[in-house]
Amino acid sequence: MGKYFGTDGFRGEANVDLTVEHAYKVGRYLGYYFGKEKQGDDRARIVIGKDTRRSSYMFEYSLVAGLTASGADVFLMHVTPTPSVSYIVRADEFDCGIMISASHNPFYDNGIKIINSHGAKMDAAVEKLIEDYIDGLVPEIPFATKEKIGRTTDYSMGRNRYIGYLMTLPTRAFKNLRVGLDCANGASSTVAKAVFDALGAKTYVINNTPDGTNINTNCGSTHIEGLQKFVVENNLDAGFAYDGDADRCLAVDEKGNLVDGDAIIYICGKYLRDRGRLNNNKVVTTVMSNLGLYKALDAEGIGYEKTAVGDKYVYECMMENGYILGGEQSGHIIFSKNARTGDGVLTSLKIMEAMVEEKMPLSELTRGLTIYPQLLVNVKVTSKKEVMEDADVLAAAKKVEEALGDDGRILLRQSGTEPLIRVMVEAKTDEICKEHVDAVVDVIRSKGYEVQ
């Protein structure tokens, strides 16, 4: 991770950690970087999308000012999911894309995600160049003048092209299936219902009236309980909850049970394997995936790889090895044949396809998967690095690991986007999980690392 850019872009509280000046400089450097090799009338072409946060408009204008001042032409998709920007960058051959979003974070946070010309997250080397420019470590870059100044174009057609693309992917229509969608008052509000309606589903939508401050507030994939209740009360066949920028999806079966990212990988992995479409007979997971998933995959004879947390790392592993399915417990699921990043709406379509083709309710598709109880505690700390190098903390984690043996596991890791240490334990019972998590957290607190 860099000084400003973490595993999911440059993120922080709007105008506190991430300011309009930061956004302007990001635009200035990207416009210069992608325009410096252009010849004649050719110029850098950069597309921007945003979620529904109040500050997203402010950052959009700041980025546009920086980009056009450096001579780039900018195309605005307006409110749209992150994966739609990834798709359009590739489909319409842009030099890069920018998504303004803090994903599942509260409305007062925001972020800048940079997407390369292949639709994946930008290389760390380019992000480092931007950081150096922000900090004044490189010479000042020239302003464009006269006819070289960039232009801004409305590009809402890009979002419509993405919607059309999604409609072509399922193998069958969803006629007469009753589906609930929780749009988290975020970017999926502009896309999800249109896709499901076009595919024949009877679509019931909640939390699709964004006002700039209600994104992710008691709704979406971070508050799945609202959708669980909605599915049961309305006798729906399934429900899907997205996060603020719609790059992740969690599902709810017809009984109101959560179907998380691990269960989605299990369902889709089996579905693709049975049709001979699971390349190398492997899926890609992260170290946060549940032990129950690995036991279920072993029973099915499906292999797996484990990466660090972050869909960026999942995607890199998939590309290096030719895998077509990977993702995170949180609902970032990548279908590499169709996308280069997590795509919540695409994920929900793939689950629906499995239900229709298998002629099974969603609850039946998870049979064979037993999720182990899991407890995750986030501790806000003064220094993530010091905690992760503290001998007493590491010794406490090691003691838990030895006590659990093959019947569970502990994971101690630092957040890539927040000043948090995450302590996670999986075991046979909730009581065992709590006992071991508390043992490690108590050491972190006793050493004075916790921020009150």
C-alpha cells in the first residue's frame, strides 16, 4: 500500500483525509501521464463514474478541472456502478477510468479508484507517481493551453451500454420469479431494476431513493437484515443486496437466510464445474473465507487458491492462472470471463442463472455447505505496523492457533483502508470464537495500542 492509495483506491473522509485539492492533483497528473505520448490532435480520453454521496459531485468537478487543465478529454457517466466504468473503459478503449466512491463506507467518506485500460485496478507504480506529484516530489507539470485544453462530454450512454451488456449474459429469462433488490441508496439504483425487469423477473426494490447522505445507511450488503425481512414478508424467491458502488453482492434465499460471498463461490463453482466451465477446476478465495467453504469444496473435489484480502489480489491470481471464478466473503465476486472487477449485479444474475438451470430454490443450492461460526472484532489502533510486529500480540495469536488445531483458525490482519487491526476466529461454537478473540484483543489493549 502507498501513502494515499490503499487496496481500494485513495479513500478517507471527504475534505478531511481526501480533499478537493487531492482530487484536482490526481486529475492533473492522470491527464498529463496519459497525454504525454499523444501526437497531433490525439489526446487522453478518461471516463468518470460516481456513486450517490453528496461529496461525489464535488470530487467529480475537481477531477474534471485537473484532467482538462492537463489536456485530457473527460467523459462523464454520472451515477453508475464501479463495474460499469471497468466495462466501458475496455469496451470503448479509454486510456483509463475513475470511479468516485467509498464503496460500503458511510456517506461522509469518499474515494478515488483508478481503473486501467484493461478494466482492472491501476498498477501500484502509477499510483506511486500520483502520490509523488501530490507531495511535490516531482517537477510541476505543464498546463494545456489554447486548443489543447481538454473538453468534458456527457457519457450516460456508457451506463446504458453496460445495462444492455448485462441483459445479454443469463442463459434464460427469469419469468415469474419474484426477486427483491436492496440498492443501498447507491449506484445500483440506476441499473439493477432495469436489468431484472428486462429479464422477466417480478422485481421488488428497496432503498433506491438516494439523497446524498443515506447511502449504505441501515441498508444494502452491510445491513442485510432489512432485505432478509423483506424477502420473507413478501414471499420472494430470492433477494440481492448491493453496496454503495455495486461492486459487491450478498444474497438472501427464499427462507430469509444469508447467502454470503463464500456461499456464492460454492454455488457458482459447482454450477460451472458441472458444465465443464470451471477452468483448472479451481476457484480463488481470500484468507478471510470460511473454513466451512474449504471443507465443502474438498468434498466436491473442487480446488482453490488463497490470496490476501482484496479483490485486486483475487483478480491478479485469476489472471496469472487462468481461473474464471473468485471472490471474497464480503460479496466481491469476479467472473473473469465477463468482468475485470467485482460486479454485484452480474453476481446476482449468475446466481439466478444457477437457480433457473438447476430448477432449485436458492436454499437447496447451498446444501452441502456448513459455515463455521465466526467472530471478527475490529480494534482501532495507533499504529497497525507496531501491532503486527509486537511479539506479545503474535504470541497470543500463535497460542490460539495451536489450541484450535484443525477445528478452527485465527486470522490477525490489518485493514487496507482504515486504522484497524482485525482479529477473526472460526471455531465449532460461538463461545469458543469469543474466548479466543478476546484473548488476543486483550493483549492489544493491554499494550496500549487501542484508540478509545
